[in-house]
Amino acid sequence: MVVRNWEAAVGRADIDAWINTFRDRVLPNMQALDGFLDVTFLTKRDGDPCHVKVLTRWRNMAAITAFAGENPAKTVLPDFMAPFFKSYDAEATFYDEVLREEAND
């Protein structure tokens, strides 16, 4: 399991529109890729613009390459998403998921 971490800043008033646009226009394409597992958006609790982290989980680096292209670290930012960001990382970072535990019910 590989986690791709990408960070940016979004105006606090734009967060809902950013999430909705992602769900409507980006997520379906990601879900169609073999090896995509899930996505998590994290927003910092204070500040404007708001610091955000986008964590996507993938089965392996080959799946990330299918998503991002030859350079899997390169930012994937469709033109229609760019206006939401005040700033953003030019490249993502990668983490191996070595432990994931869930609460006992």
C-alpha cells in the first residue's frame, strides 16, 4: 500500500466548492483506475487560506504512475481545479503504509 501525499492552500470559503468539484469531476476518473483505493482530505483547523493535505491510497506505485504519468510525484491538477488553490506543492511525497488498525467494536 502506498500513500501519496499532496499539500496546498485553499481559501476557507472555497473548501466546500473544492470538495464538490473534486467529487463530481475528478474522483470518478480516479475510481476507474485499477489500484486506486481511497482518498482523504485533511484541512487545518485554523487559518485562511486553509492548509490542506490530500492523501490518496494506492495498491502500488504502478497504479500511481497510471494516475500521474511518467513522473508520479508531479502534481496532477486539472485546469478547472487550479482556481481553488492559493498555493500548492509542485510534487507529491510518498509513504508506505506499514500499519492500519481500526477500533474494536
